[in-house]
Amino acid sequence: MLTCDFLVIGSGIAGLSFALEAAAHGEVIVVTKRAREESNTKYAQGGIAAVLDKDDSFEKHVNDTLVAGAGMSHPRAVELCVREAPDRIRMLQSYGAHFDLAQGAAHADESSPRPPPPSSPSGTPELDLHLEGGHSARRIVHTGDMTGREVERALVLAVSSAKNIRVLDEHMAIDLITLAKYGGPEVCAGAYVFDVAHGKVEKVLARATVLATGGAGKVYLYTTNPDVATGDGVAMAFRAGAEVANMEFYQFHPTCLFHPQAKNFLISEALRGEGAILRRLDGTPFMKEYDPRMELAPRDIVARAIDHEMKRSGAEHVLLDITHKDPAFIKEHFPGIHAQCMGYGIDITTQPIPVVPAAHYLCGGITTDLDGRTTIPGLWAIGECAHTGLHGANRLASNSLLEGMVFAHMAAQALASIERAKPWPDVPDWDVGEAVPSDEAVVITQNWDELRRLMWNYVGIVRSDKRLRRAARRIALLQEEIAEYYWTYFLTRDLLELRNIATVAQLVVECAAARRESRGLHFTIDHAETDPKMARDMVVKRGVPAHLVPGGSAGAERGP
């Protein structure tokens, strides 16, 4: 048995930011199912939204977020994130993250006299700020087009050298430990954790358990997410009885590289922010036919436009063209994308990029208050796995890393005075029962492929009542097969991930079927109009079907 004050499950920007702050108040264990640097954060290209320019304002950032959220964002959550953003950027810098500086502040010859670099109102060197779709001003802090990689590098380095933090690499949480199962109160007391390398299960007890497991893109056939994004936190919280909300709002990034050898390479929103044009295969631009903001329209509009163009024409992809920009500008601003595409034989300075939409970001998740508390005492959720109310029905570009940082900070502050003197509860060790080694692992592969394909075909960018009913029936059958396998054979990481994406698929379908309107990221041909009466969070809980939260209105604060 392992014990700690804070058990953090996940090692992206939310989990590691929380761990670094919480370590000042107690012992932290971070559980991460692969290497500690492997997370969705690492693959974030665009950057982090923050008001740092004198021509920008908190009010503009708030308004842009609310507009993108299609009437579903919680205003208090939006206001909190926007106003906290500059301080969170400075905190990342204090951990050693390096962001691109404005022209005149970067690439200077330190050996020769030079004027001081431009400064922000805070007196710090002025950062280079990108513009992205849905934003009314330049406010995207970035490190080239590999911001996530730099943020994750800095956080991993800081955590690895910090006192009071122990990281368990290659460990995967199986299920949360709730004392109600053992005759105690409804309190989360930790988790059972699978040691992947040694094939054994450990019991980890904690004063507070913090889910920071990221997204669930692998529930879909095509995704920009890495293999770790299997919705583990949402699935575990739901099984434990926590409230989950708005799972129907899954964001599809409009532009993922289409290439037979490219698995999940994202083409950043920032390209369109810097003037890239979406074109049909014959070269004609098409976004002006869908939205007056054209390429700078919010992601849901752009993704549906591309989806419609592909279905209308039968094309396998569309083109994203930035060749009209100076090659030096492209290479300087998008070095990662340029290098990656060159590796696939595509020179983006002279050739348009073939792109398709792909599952990108979960806007729903485990419901929390503004400090990260879930509906189960002792259980907290931060980052993409949480539903804070920030994103509403559609996430504004570059608000995701921001959300992870802000609510990690809020949770760490709320837990600073946690009670550490209570004796540890009596919780049984993991029981393997009559499980045996598997002789038919092909079941996992088959169910994995079938689940992701049916989600893509039936529960993708455009939905219908009939498709959702088909998906629900098939998912229920797959869950029966997965449960039988789970109780019969020894655990593997693949089995646990399959079990979790099946639960996530169930929740997405159930919430989508209950929302009988089209809003933000949820578009259904049978209910194509937006219904003002449905501007409510869609909540689901174990044993309680998906339902709109009664009373209140979109954006009303609900405590757990």
C-alpha cells in the first residue's frame, strides 16, 4: 500500500501544475500510464490564450469565449480563466518555459549594444502573440508551433527535481476507491493502480485524489490525440458515481494532416490565423460560402464546412494553402509543421496541405465547481477531463492549456489546508479472483477497432437519431463482451483503455441522444435548429439517465 496527501492521476499541464503547487503543502504521488512527458499537452501546437497586449482586454477575451460557447459557457468560469491567464503564463515562465518574444526582443546579438526589448505593462519582455480563429485580438502565447512540447518539458523538469513529488511512470489507474463500497461514507480515498511493467495492482490511498487524465480522442477512428487519450478519468469517475456533463460536445479539429503514414498530426489553428486558405481540390476557396469570418470562424463551423465539402464532392480531404506567404515567414513561425510535412514529402512553402477533420477535444467531462471539486467528496478533477463550464458547447482555440493551469491553481489553493492527521481507512487489497492469462487478445483488438469506427460513422461531426440508436445498441453489446473479458483474464493496459473508451462512447451517445437540438459542436440532421429551452447542461450519472439540469439557465453556477 502507498499513501500520500495528494494522488494526481495524469501528467499533462493540469496534473503537473497542480503537483508543483500542492507539493508545498504535502506529499504528492503522480501516476502516469506511460512516460511522464507523454500527454495531450505535449502535442499542443497553437499556444495559450492570455490578454497581454495593450490593445486587447479581458472583456474581449471573455466575449470571444462566450460567443464560441454558443450560449452554454458559465460566465463565472470564463471570467476566472481570462483574468487568471496572465499570472498563469508568468508561473509557467517561472518553471522555465520559454515563449517566443516579440520582434526586437528575440534573436538579438547579446555581445553588441542594443535597446531594451519591448515590454508588457508588467515590465516583462513582450511576448510574440498569434491570432487564431474566434479571437478578436492577438493573444496566443506560443513557442513556435510546438508550445505544448516546451510547456511539458519545463513542467516535467520542475517536477522531476521537486521535493515531495514522486512520479510513478508506466502505472495506470484502474478504478477509484470509494469508502461507500466498504460500509463507510461516500468519499474517494484513492485508487487501485496497475503497475504495467510488473503486471501487479497497487493500492494508493490519498487525502485528495485529483483526476487530470486529459481527453478521450481515441474513442474516434481519426483523432489528433496521442494513444494515451482514452478518457480514463471520465470513465473512472462515472463508474464511481460522479456526475458527468455535456459529453455530446466533442470538438473536431478542422485540420489534421491527411497522409497514409501520418497517424494523428495536427495542423495548427495558427496557420489560418496567419492567412492560410481552405480550398477544394480544384483550388477554389470555399469558407466564404459558410461564414463571413471565413477561415477565422470557430472550429465547429470550419469542421462542418470541411465535412460537408468532402461528402458533397466525395473527396477524401480538402487543402489548406499558405503558399502565398513568404517561405522564410512560414519556416520561422511554423518550424515543426514545416519539418513534419517535409518528412511526408510535402513542402508547405510551395504545396497546399491535404487536411481532414479529426476528433480533438472533449468539452464536457466530470462536473466540478470553480475549485475543481467533483460531486464525490475527496475527488477533484482538472484539465480536459473536467467540465468547469468554461468551454460551453464549443471550445475557443488555445483556451485548453489555460483551463488546465487555472483550475490546477484553484484546486491547489483550495487543498492547501487539507486535513493530514486522520488515520488511513481500512481498504482491502486488489483481488484477482479467478482471472487467468488471456489466450484470445484478438478480442481487444477487434472491439477496439469496431468501437472507434462506429463512433466515427454514427456519432461524428454530423449525427442523426437513427445513427445514435444504432450506436447505443452496438456499444451495449461491446460492453458486455469487454466486461466478460475483464473479469476472466489478467489485466493489461490495452484492456483497461478499451474498457474506458467504451464507457466514454456510452456517455457521448447518451448525452447526444438526449440533446434534441443542434448547438455548437453537436449537430444533428433530425433537430437542425437551436432550441433556447435546451441551453442547459446535459448531466448523466450512474443509474440516472442523461437529463438537462432543471431550473437555472446556461451559465448558472452549480455547486457539486
